[in-house]
Amino acid sequence: MLCSMQELGLESKFLTDADKNGIHELPQDAKVGENPIKLLDLEDEVIDFELTANRGDLLSILGMAHEIGAIYDKPVKPMDVSYRENKEDINDTFKLKIATNNCSIFLSKKVKNVTIQESPAFIKNRLMASGIRPINNVVDISNYVMLETGQPLHFYDADALKGILEVRMANKDEELTTLDGIKRNLSSDDIVISDGTKAIGLAGVMGGLDTEIEETTKNIIIEAAIFDAVKVRYTSKKILRSEASSRFEKGLDPNRTYLAINRACHMLEQYANAEIVGGMAVYDTTNKEDKKIDITFQKITDILGLDIPKESILDAFRRLGFTYEVNQNTITVSVPTRRIDISIPEDLIEEVGRIYGVDNIEGILPVLPLKMGSYDKTTRQIRNKMVDLGLNETLSYILVNEKEAKQFMKDDQVETLKLLDPLTEERNTLRASILPSLYKIYEYNTARNVKDVSIFEIGKSFYKKGETYGEERKIAALLSGEYYFGITSKKVDFYVVKGIVEELLDYLGYAGRYSFFLPKETIEEFHPGQSAEINLNGENIGIIGKIHPKKAHNDVFAFEINLDTLLSKKTGKMKYKEISKYPVVKKDLSIVVKKETTNEEIQKQIKKSAGSLLVGIKVFDLYTGANIEKDKKSISYSLEFNASDRTLTDEEINKILEKIIADLEKGLTAELRK
């Protein structure tokens, strides 16, 4: 058959136009009938590993070789880094200048008279298997060495430089055209490589277009460096994630930096006919000594929960390539710099467990004294009570956008906590109230023609007061449409929501200790005429009211209570009394008071005057029409009297009513309505 490389199954991104559209010619010694994939040495198996974020050392063939060698107890073959140097010295014609602390090591070598051509088949095939597109032998060698050693390299056209490479922070709004041909605007947080006058590369991310390797390139400057991992990560997220940046972000071994640059010289000599200039330009502030960590045999066995023989522990360190010294029961382990993830004794214990074999650790039941738990069940009780009251629980994100984070809060409370590195702008701020989350759920339901909404959530909110950061537990609820309780339903209004709050507070043991006040400060999202602060023992614990018509076109009511503040108020033991066998006496009372006199003041006075025989009080009418002075109002109350040991007489009830009326006239200048 006559086939192009694309028709043989190679990915399009690895192929040239000729490979896609033209017929690929096989060598003359190719036997008819054989598999062309096998002949082209493309019949290879690729193993895709999922690595944990802390194992940056495994982002290389050499690192993976050390890992597999430890598992199978096989030695790692040394890498050939030999090459010949001429009698010149790079330091005579080339200089390094490091003008930032965000570069800890920078090495440069110079090679001359390279031959730019197609890479050998094994290099191209291995690059493609790793997801990298072959370009030419020089560029491919830089990528190949990075995959081998884990150390990113960058090659500059030496003739396009001015005999200097400078590492510095970018100037604000400095421009750089990267290898992909895109002009980038940089910030002062970006590390750049400069030729002494202008930026020619973005450190750790991508090189510049001005000094790229071209078909006419003859002389090359090799860069092998380590840059600040955090700076590289922020720059790469802003501009471009690359194979190089992913390795810089996780940290690099300074010893591998020397290995990589020497390996690159070896391969350029072998496959690009390069002449290696003598010497190396070096800037190095790194510590390349092994880390020494002390640990005891006892701690290893205690943490793993397994009695591992001492010989097996020491053998695990040997297989990992860690040298050690034993002093009685203490081991001093020398960890090579390639394992930057190991820094504390617990890391060594994890390594022993891995190499010894997790499957060898037997599961046993813990043997320890048991005691009664102290888990606070109050939150669960509140949740069950709200469900019993007919509301549905929701679970929403604690992250909202910055605009929503300012809603349902007083002006002096609005100090948003914005994430430094949010995944999306819609989830960039920690919420200070649960109500914005509930309102979004309400909008989601009404958009799908769900008219009756009764939801609540118990969750965390977050705040910043000055330099103090904290979090609080809150409960919030939102209701609209019809409120269903059992088999009955009622249109949601302020008093339905108020009744739910009262039922919850009574259930928790705060009966008689809470009250509702007009808000001292208005909250923009609440209706000023239908909202109130919830007060307990003189302290504000929450807000209740109707969502402002500017925000919600339908009648929507909500409340929010700070559970931390609420539950910090101690409750006494619940007292129960027998239901009275005697009839309840009901009396109605209508009085005229000044308009500014509140219902709470009137009820407080009535309860004080009536004493313990008053068991119920309820407003059933408010009148401000004709026959009432403009600055006054008429309120009618239904009063219930009862005694647990006798039937009350008319004479007793009348005396109580007379006292109530007299005290109202004296204390509140009230008048009995005629």
C-alpha cells in the first residue's frame, strides 16, 4: 500500500505537511508484507503514570529509574556525559549577570559549528511518545535531555546575543515576543532573561523569538538554571503552562543541573557534530549536600504499626540509594538532593512503608481505653427540627463572587475575603452570609417554575475585622410561595417566618428570652418596613424579614441566625408541668395608645400586671381609622387565663383586668377603647 505517515496512525501534531499529504518512502531493505510501524521503530509501549504533586523527581526517566530500581532492587545505569572540549574558555568572551534573588543557580556552556538537521529516529520517536513534537536535532536534544534528567534547558543562538546573559525581574509593562510568536506584556513579578538591554526569554516558561535556534544557527549558548518555583508558577498560569514550567514549579535538584548541561554537550557532540568550548559560566548559591535526618527504629515501627526487622528497614534505605549510619537504636539517613520531597522523619517512614510493602502491613483492631464521646449533637438537633418544620436542607458553596459577598450585610460589616488565586471569578470570595447562596438556589428553582420554596442551610461564614480573620456557624432559611406544614398550607408572610424562628428558639430552650426589634441599621437587601433584628438577652443574634422588592419581584422572606453567638448563651434545664384540668378563660382587651408605642412594650406591661395566671396573649386587631386620633392607634388583644389547681371565677378575672388597665393607663398613658 502507498501511505502517508498520518495514514499509519501518527498524531497530526507530530507531522509535517509532507508527512500528512505525501507518501512516506521506506528504506530499500524493507521487506514487503512486514509491519511498517515495527520497521520505523514506532512499535513501542507507553506507560502513563499518575504522580503525586510532591514527586517532582519522577518527572524524568532518571528519576523513574531510581524509583523502579528501588522497587526491584536493581542498580541504576550511569548516564554518559563525556565529551571533548577545545582549548578556548567561555568566560573569556561571555558573562553572566544575576540581578535577582529568584535565581539560585545558572550554568552556561558554549558549543560551536553545530549542524542543524533531522534528529535520529530514536530521539524523534521517544519525544513523540512523550507528547513532544520533533523540530530539529538541536532543539530536540534540549527536550530529550529535559525528559531524561528532569532539568529544563534552553538553547540560544549565540550570534544573536551580545556576549552576556542577565537574569532580572521584568519591568512593568515590558514587552517580549515568545517563541510562539505572541507579544507578551510582562509584570514586575515575572523573571526574565536579558541580553543586557532587552528581555529575550521568560525564565522557566518559554524563550524569546529573537534568539531562537534556526536552520542557519551555528553557535549555541546552553542555559541550565533553577528559578524560584512560586514565581514561575504564577507566570506560567498567566501566560502558558509548559513542560519546563511544570518541572520548575515542583523544584529541581541542583546536582542534576550540572548533569543535564553536560549531557546536552555530549549529545550535541554526538548528533549535531558540535565543537564544545572549554569552561563553564557558573552562578551557584545552592546547597548540594545530602540532607541528614535522624530517626529511630522504634519510631518507624510505632508509626507503621508493624514490627519490621531492623535489617529490612536498613535494606529499604539501601534500595532507595540513601546512605546511613547506625548508632544503637538511632539511624542517621543521608538523603540525596534528588529527593526534594523528603525533609522530616515522617517522610522516611513513608518510604520504608512503600519499599517494605504496604500489603505486608496487617490490619489489626486498635487496643486503647474507650470513653464516652463529647460530640455536640446540637447542630444535628437543629437540622432535624428544621426538617420537622417542613423546610428542605441545602448545601451550597462557601465561595461566591465579590458582589454577592457584600449582600445581606450592614455597611460596616462589609470587608470581603477575596482569594489570591481563585479557580473562577464566580467563586473568588468567601461568603460573609449564607443568604446570598440561598437566594441563588431560590432563583434557580423559580427559573424552573418551582413557586413554593422552603429551604434552609447550616454552614460557615467568614469575616475579617481589622487584622483578625475568623469563621462563624450560621443557620439561614428562605421561604416563598406556599408554606406547607403537614397537610395544611399557608401563604408565606413575615409572621410565618417569625413563627419558625420562635419555634426553633423555644425548642433550644430560649423561650421568653428573645425579642424582635426594628433594625438600628438598614440592610439594603431587606424591606425596611418588614424586617427586624433577633435579640437574645440583649444581644443581636440575627436578622429576619422580607427581601426588598428591588431584588425579589415575588414575596420572599428569610432569616439568618449566628449559631456561635446563640449557642454561647447557656440554657437551664427544661421544666415540665402538668397540663391543667381546669378550663381556660378568654377575655378580649382593646386599648388606644400613641403610635410610637410598640406591641412589645404593651405585652410586657400586660404580662407584668397579670402575673402567673395569664397563660396566653395574642394580637388580633390593629386599627388606625376613623374615631381614632391621628397620632394614636388601637390594638386589640386576646388574653387567656388559667390556673392548675382551680377554676377561675369572674371576680378573680375582673380584678386582674382592672389592674392591667390601670397599669397600662399609668405606664403607657393608654386608654380603654370605648
